[in-house]
Amino acid sequence: MTTKVLVNYIQTTDGIIGQSGYGEWARELQQLYDDRLVYFGMSEGWADWMPQAIQEYQKKSQVPLPAFAR
């Protein structure tokens, strides 16, 4: 059996879906990654993809999106 991550973002209850951005995603994903054994009780290998996603979100949060520029 092969496991494949289809969704690489999980929002905590603190955010509002549709009103968050890459910076918030990076912070929340970092929180989930830091506490992954508490939240999910799974082996560390399950969350191996998270550090790369966190870095991607952090980079994207530094680039302004033209559609949202004033």
C-alpha cells in the first residue's frame, strides 16, 4: 500500500478558511509539525513532507500578489 499526500495544508481552528494566506499557513503548518506526535500520535515519518511545504509557504508569503496589490 502506498500513501500519497493529496492535500498539503491543514488549517487549525484559529484561522478562517478563505481568509488566510501563505504566512499564516506556514505558521500553522509549523505548529502542527512541531506537535505532530501530540496531534496525530503517528510516527515522525508521516510528516516528512511538512518542512518542505513550510519553506514553500514562507517563500510565497514574501512575494506580493498582483491581484491583491492596492
